Amino acid sequence: MLTREEQKQYNRHLILEEIGEKGQIKLKQAKVLVIGAGGLGCPVLQYLTAAGIGTIGVIDDDVIDQTNLQRQILYTVEDVGKSKAETAANRLSKLNPFINFQIYKEQLTKHNAIELFKQYDIIVDGSDNFQTRYLSNDAAVITNKPLVYGSIFKFEGQVSVFNYKGSATYRCLYPTPPNPKDVPNCSEIGVLGVLPGIIGSLQANEVLKMIIGLGDVLSDKLLVLDVLSMRQLVLNYSKTERAEVTALDENYEAFCGVTIIEDEITLEDLNQNKTKYNLLDVRENWEREQYHIGGQHIPLGELPSRFSEIDISKPVVVYCKSGIRSTRAIDFLQEQELQGNFINLKNGLS
């Protein structure tokens, strides 16, 4: 049953014949896990909260950075440095006090995915890397949960629903991951601020449709939207033998070709022994202008033509914002068979 206050909160749903109190109670009883509280996660969380999903899980180990604010509209400048998952849940509780939030300030890994997914009815993937997408897909298949997928790139977004009542999966659509060297991140190429809002809202829409039983779910279909032309395509794809998953992969980073750098140093340890190292900043010019910790500056995209300029007289600590670009930089530099010792700044400046 709905309380009198809940009836006021959800009035516009209740007067919809297709939803009514029966549909709203289904939303209240539902449990949805959202992976990531970033660009896609923010609109997903906002609309699921407003709609009245009874239990919402939020898993994200990241903290808020000022560069997030252009598109992650749950946060303000006062939140910089705070936990995304915790801040999102605190703010959304003020939007709807009837929601039970479960916060996980950790990464989704092969060690926690299965047990976590078992606790929820639907999983929403708001991640921004391929290893998490393949892990989410496999864990969803093993636990028999539908997975709502979304991705963004500059001015284009994609949405689909995997493993819905035995439908095709992420591995059916994308059997093999791309070379990570060919996949730039938003720090390098940018993203239109409203794009994740649009795609995240579409993801939330699929969640509501599945719970209430409305319309046609985007299973076995991929929606592709170009927000500059507003052209929209819905592509059909079929279930393949790759949909069969019985166990999680031993190493999703290796499967996706992600280089694991064993030689790393934390910012705290670096600051205690800074004179022992040379520093290499591989961020963009505008990032360097805002803040840096010294050393040479060669943006990642310029390394192929400028790597000979690097001073390798001491071990070189390579740094960026989060550790992703510095890992790519070290991978490239090692391929050049330089005699230097390259060390990754763990988790970057963040």
C-alpha cells in the first residue's frame, strides 16, 4: 500500500491509467542497482528516485572532480573531493524521502559482482570502460538479471537492454572489445554536457517499462542517437552462443587489453621522495594550466613525436588526472624500448 504522503508524491503516476496505484506499488517494491554515479548515473538515479523505485543501490568508488560538473548535475562545486555515491544518495534523499538507498563506495569487481547483483531485480550500467561492461554483462547473465546498457561518445549515445527474458547480451552485440589504444576517453576528446542526461533518461525509461510492464523493451535492439542531427536508429541484433556465460572471466583487464602497470607510486609517497624522480605530465594543456605538480609536460597525443625529449636520467613518474592516460603512456614508452624506468602515479592527481 501507499501512504497518503506517497500518494501525493506520485500523483501524476497514479492518475495515469497505465500505471495507477498497482504500477506504483510495483515501483515501490522494485530493487535497482546503478553502476556508476557519473555522467549516465546521475540522470538515471534522479529519475528512478523521482519515479519511486523502492530500493536503489549505487556503486561507485570515485570522488567528484570539478571537470565532472559540466554534465554530472547532481553535484555542485561544494561537493568537489567528496564521494560520488554518498553525495548522490544524500542529495536524492531530499528529492524523495521514501527511497531506501544502498551505498557501495567501491569498484565493481569479479569478487563482489555476483553477490551484489543477486540482491537486485534490474542492473543499470553507467560505467565508462569496457572491462566493467563485460563484467556487468557476465554477472547479469549468471544471476539472471536484465542489464540496461548506455554509452556516450562526443555527440552520440547508445541504449539497449541485455538478458531480458533470455534475450541477447552485450557479448552478442560486441563479441570482442576494441583495442584500448583506439578508445579515447572524455578527458581527451570531451563530451557534450547534455548527452549523458538524454541517454541516462532513456536508460531510466527502460527500467520503468520493465517493472510496470509498459511498451516494448529495447531487448535485441540497439538505439543509436546523434544529438547534433537528432537522427535516431534502432538496429536489430540476435542472440548468439556468446550469450552463454557460466563463470566470470579471471581477468577482465587482460581480456580488454588493458595494461596492468606493476610499478606504481602514490602521490603521498611521491611527495616524500620527490627528488628521486623526474616527472612527466601527459594531460592536456588546459589541465596543466589549472594545476600540476611539476616535471615535463608532453600531452599523451604528442608522445609519439616527442618521447625522445623525456629525461630518463632518473626513474620517471608519469601522471595524469586518474591514472588511465599515464598507464597508456607507459605502455607506449615501453614499446619504444627506452632504457628509462617508468612509474605510474597511482590514481593520478585525483
